[in-house]
Amino acid sequence: MFLGIALHLAMNEQNERLQWVHRLMAKLPEKQRTILHLRDIEGHSYHEIADILGVSEEQVKVNLFRARRWIKEQYEKIENYGL
């Protein structure tokens, strides 16, 4: 029974984290949000994303880096300060 409760709590915690990440993604500038979605959710390559958006692969990489960094920073604030 304890294992079932622990598993349930862990799943709820994971679900809550995922919801926070989705909320943070929604706050990104449109280009960063789109690139992050195409790469991390749909699994497209840098080249494919560049073709889809009509930008260079370098722009894709820069925007992806900035989006991931911003989400990480904001998420750490939430985790550390309980915002």
C-alpha cells in the first residue's frame, strides 16, 4: 500500500512539473516557442526546422538554446522559491 501511495505522489509531482514547463513555454517569444516545440516535442532536426521556418540552422540553435536556458532559469526560481 505504501508503494502505491508513493507512486501516486511521484506521478502527481511529475505531472505538476510538466504543467509548469508548459506554462513557461507559453510565455516564450513565438519563434522560440515554435522552435522548442518542433525540436523537443515533434523531434525535427535543426535542418528541418530551419526549412520549415525559413531561417538558418544557426538561428534555430541560438533560439533553442535561449528558450531552454530561459525555461530552466524560470523553473529553478519556482523550485527554489516556490513561486
